[in-house]
Amino acid sequence: MEFRHLRYFLALAEELNFNRAAARLHISQPPLTRQIQQLEQELGVELFLRTSKGVELTAAGTMFREEAGRLVALAERATERTRLAGEGKLGRLDVGIFGSAVLNVIPRMILNFRRLYPEVTVVLHNMNKIEQIEALREGRITIGFNRVLPPAPDIVVETVLKEKLIVAINRNHELSHAREIAISDLSGQPMIIFPSAPRPSFADQVYTMCHGAGFAPQVVQEVGDAVTAAALVSSGFGICVMPESAISLQLPQVIFRRLAWPHPTIDLDCLYHRNDQSPILNAFLEIVRGFRAPEAGAEAG
């Protein structure tokens, strides 16, 4: 039995007339008659009773119509789902995420993707950069997002956007009255740095920025993420340089100020395996490459 037998049978079962069924199938009547005869011979039962006006379904034919309808529907659904998967519109997208970008930038890209591809299941995995690279190599994630990534020949890194750096300050801090803060103003201030690992990282860029301004930062605490750093700022523990996406953090007593000219920035990158040609990855990369984040939140402060 072939799939066309089911299609021909269902057309005739609905039309109950060979001429109309043949016209509906865009074939002549003799091939349709032969196909129905072959099907009946293979099943060993009569499916239709021939009448002067056309045909009628037998009891066996009525039962077969129900089964054949389900089979054709399943086949059509499988065909459609395969087509959608081939276009990156169906399947699963595993995304490696981290830290401060989760507060603003990455969720907006994922939301844009889900609006365009609602049939794709998006699964998020909280991983540092080393874990993301290993997961890409093992096929456990499709794409990752991170900063200050080490070079790897099998991993492609694309810059998504450049974020300005800001300073999280306790509202009672002496620098809270300034509209912008010069890098040199950070000299001698108790500073919270993140992430503590793995290195190199955003923390190393903060160190480099301070050294470039002629001073060594007075680091009182290294923490794992922006949320912990902001919580320490809230308690008056110190100040913290952060990417601008951290503005969406709302903690008591924490305010944000931009760093003054030359407005230092940090890259947000995406990374994926060089050999991954999956349609879902390509579809998501279109969203990533077309993404242009507005200012992360309102004016800092």
C-alpha cells in the first residue's frame, strides 16, 4: 500500500463518483479505477459497491475511511513539521546566558524570536563563558551570550552591541550628586568588582580602565554577578562599574551614573559553533544581527 492509494481512496469516499474524484485528483478515471482495485486486492475486501449512479462505501470501506483519514492527516502534519523544521521555524533553541545582559538585552532578542517563530521551544541555560564553549562543542546549547571571550578556532564570536559603562552608587554616597562620573573619580573609592571567575572577564576590563587613568582600583570585594554587586552597593559596601543593561536593577538606595567622556564601553557577544548550520541557529542569528538595542533604560540616575 502506498500513500497515493490512501489519497485516491479518500477522494472517492468523499465524492462517491469516479469522474468527480478523478477530476479532483487531476487524473483520468482509468488510473483511479486501477488504484482502487489494487487497494481492494491488497486489503482483501471490497471498499465500494458499484451502483448506476456511482459508488457507495461498504462497511469495511466506512471503517477504512476513518483510519485512512487519520493516516493522511498524520502524514500531512509530519510533512508540514519537517518543512517548518527545515526553515528553522520548529524545534528547540538552547541558549547559554549569563549575568547582566539577562536583565535587558538578551530577553528582548528572545522575545523577538518567539514572536516570529512561536513553534520553536526556547530553553535558557545559565552558564559562564567556559561552560558555554564546552556546551557548544558538545551540542548541548545552540548559541551563547557573553563578554570578553577567549579565542577558539571552532567557535565563532560576533559582537551584538556595545554597552556603555555606568557606576552603581548608593544614594547617600558623595558622588551621587554628579550627573556623570570621571574615571579618575573612582580613585580611592571602595569598589565592588564582578565577575570573580572565570578570567579574563569584565572585571579585568575595569582593572585596565582604572590603570589607564593612572590608579589602581581599591577593590573591597569580588563577586560572581551584577545582582550581588548591586545588593552590596545598596548596603553601602562600595561602588561598582557595570554595563548599562544593569540599570534595570531596582534595589533600595541604588542609583546609576554614566561614566564621563570618553564613555568607555563593553562588548556583548554571541558565540556559536563554526560547524553548526542548523536552520534554527540561522533564524536566530538573523534576529541577533538585526538587533539594535535602544538606550538601556532611561537616562541613568
